[in-house]
Amino acid sequence: MGVKLKILSGKDVIKILKGFGFVVHDQTGSHIKLRRVMFNMNQTLIIPNHDPIARGTLKGILNQASKYITQSDLLPHFYSK
């Protein structure tokens, strides 16, 4: 059996990203803005506070986060073996 995308909530994703240094910066409705400052640049991600997050949305979050964090570090948090 191959790897499979995990079923994650917004809170799960926020907890994962906090482990990489992101902090909650703001919230508008059900969307939470996470931010970290690296190399004098703001790195921002928007996470929907849904339970669960739709698979397509989760893949989009993974792609966005991959701009700031290597995929090899992220994939174990988002995919199960």
C-alpha cells in the first residue's frame, strides 16, 4: 500500500506549522493567518479552521508551505505510510 494523505483539521495543521516556527498572527472568520520572520522576510500562510480540511485544500496548504519549509520535512506530517 502506498502513502496516503492524512485527514487533518485546521488545528492539526496549525500545530504542525508552529513546530516550524510559525505563530498565529491574525484571524478573519474561520481563516487563521500564521506568520514567521526568516531572513528579515515575513512568511505568511492562511489556514482554514475547518475539521477536517478538504483534501484539495490540504494539498494546497502543503504546496504553499513548501515555499518556506522543505518537503522532506513536511511530508511526514501530512502523509501516512
